[in-house]
Amino acid sequence: MIISGKNIRMDSVENPTMDEEINKNESQNVKIKLQLKLKIKTKILMGIFIGVFAVNILAWLAPAMSDIFGIKNWCDLYVTYITPIWVNIFCRITNIFPFSVGEIMIIAGLLLIFAMAVIAIFLIILRKKKEFRCFAKKFYYFCAYVLAVVCVVMTLNCTIMYHTTPLSGNLSEYDREYTINELEALRNYIVEKCNEYSMKMERDSDGYIIYNEDIQTKAKEALVNISNIYGRLSGYYPDVKHMMFSKLMCQAYMAGYYFPFSMEANCNSKMYIANYPEVYCHELAHLHGYIYEDEANFISYLACTNSEDEFFVYCGYLGVLNYVDNSYWDSIGEDVDRYISNVQINSLVYDDNIFLLEETWEEVEADAIISTDIIDEVSDTFTDVSLNLNGVKDGIASYGRVVELLLEYYDGILY
């Protein structure tokens, strides 16, 4: 019995010790596995970021390497052969939804940034809570993966495009220099066409244009119609999405937006009707690799003016009128006498050449939370910085380079 009692007593002392060692070993094994998983996750993240960085460096070097070695710019090959694959996959998926998926992504992104800030604050307060630290670590790893995906998609669907071979028309890089007289001829031609087609539009009692055709379909047809000139314009086109926060876009004077993360062409739903054909074609041109703003303006101009629809033709000329007219005005040193000696813009064109109707502006300003001047300035700064980072040195002014493309296009036709 004594021996038996000792056996019982030994079990009661030794078994907990063995259990503690087993639990300790299991705990260590769990920690080792977690550390290994974290190391693998970190290596994956680092690999993605390094890969994205490398691709962007190669993209930046692509034009120079093409010139030095006389080889094809690999960014051109990518946009010609790979981008259509993304368009056919992602655009078809996002086109299922009647709303802008990209706009939802922006909202989700802002909420994620807000959550990161809140958790960072709580992490300071609850730093001694092991469970919360573990949760925060997992959350921030999730955010890191989201950032990695954003960088990959942005690179594939946007930044590579900025290093393709541009359409000719940057006059600083070409021997051909156009004179003020040639710019004057272009300006008068555009004004004459605007005046001519403004008289053909159906209008309501207030003089506003009436158009009942499907602009989505017409815009796609117009782009495909010039794909014999620019081959990348062939293929699939999704619908242009009208954004929910269009009033905010109005305050930013933003007509459209290409969202690379969902590969969607978006536009402002509050604009005057004469803006839609040009904006639709412009944003859809981005989807097919024409990422530079002047090129998208030019492609849109050609698509609209070569359309069989008179409304599209008019809107095409109207879309470049300000660029050409302002460029001419600056070139003649704001010489009023010389300016008025040329073809004058008629009143109908003046009335149609607007961003928003007056009553729409009143509605926008009435609902505005932040001043339009502030939003416009922030938007311009963001656009300018974004273009600069992608190698567009003149930033937002690059929109106006469509005049150079037009001068070259009409070389031998108008002068």
C-alpha cells in the first residue's frame, strides 16, 4: 500500500511536469511555425515590391534602350499584345456591374486608410494587450498585401503605358516648326466646322442640344471606325460608367477618369450633353493604351469627326476648340485686331462650349461641403504631380499638346 501510495504520489508530481514540458514544446512549435509563416509572407511581399520596382525601372529605360540599340520598345509590345488580354478579362467582369467598381474601390481604400489610423491609435493605448497586438499585426500584413496588389495592377494597367512610343506631334523633338499662319489656318478651320455643325443640331426651346441616340454604342463604333489608322483601337470596349460623386467631379472640373484598378472608363454624369461624345472616346482610348492626355484628346477628336453621326462630329470639333483657340490667342500675343480679323465663333457654339449648365452649377454649389476653389486646386495639383511622376514633364498642360498633334495631322491638308 505504501508503495502504491508512493506511485500515486509520484504520478501526481511528475505528470504535471511532463504536461508542462509538452505544452511548452507545443507552444514553441507554434511560435516557430508562426515566425516561419511571417518570414514567408515578408519574403513574398518583398518579392512583389522588388518585382514591381524592377518592371518600372525597365519601363522607364525602355524608350532610351530602344533608341540606343535600335530594338522595339518592349512597352509598345506589352500594350499591343498584353493589354488587350486584361481588357478582355477585367473589363468584361467590371462591365457586369451598372455602377463604377473603381469608385467603390476608392471608397474602400479611404475606409482602409481610416481603419489603419484608428488601429494605430488603439495600438498605442493597448500595446500591452497581446491579443490586440496579434490582431493589429495581421491587419497591417493584410494592408501590405493590398498595397502590393495596388502596385502590381497600377504598373500593369497604367505606368507601363506611360513609356510607350508617343504619337508624333511633340514639336520640340521634330525638325518641323509650324508658323503662326499655319496655326491660324487650323484655328479657322476648327471654328468654321463648329459654326457649321452647330446649325445642324436639334435643340429645345431654351436652345440646348437634344440627342436621343445611344452615345455608348456610337462612341465604341467611332473608335473602331478609326482602328484601321490606329490598330490598338480594335477589340472590346466596355460601357463608360457614370460616377456617383459627379458633383465632386464638377467642383474639380473633371469630365472623365480612367481607373486602372478596375480598368474602367468613368465620366461625370452632370455635364452638358455636348461633352459626352468627346469624353467617352477619350476615356475609352486610355483603355486601349493611349494613356497620354494629348493623345487621348487627339484619338477622341479623330473618332468623333470621322463618325457618320453629325452630333459626334460637332462635339469632336467642339472638344478641341478651346485648345486651338487659346493657343492661337497666345501665339499672336493677344493681338485683338488680328484675332477679330479671323473667322468668329458664333453664338450657338459659345452656348454649347460649356462644362455645365448654369442650373447644374447652382445645384452643385448648393450641395457643396468644401469650396469649389479648394477642390479644383487640390485636383489640379494631384493631376499635375501624378503626370510628373509618370514622366510627363509639363503635367496638366500636356492636355493642350493636342494642338501639336492636330498641326501635324493637317500638314499638307490645310497648309
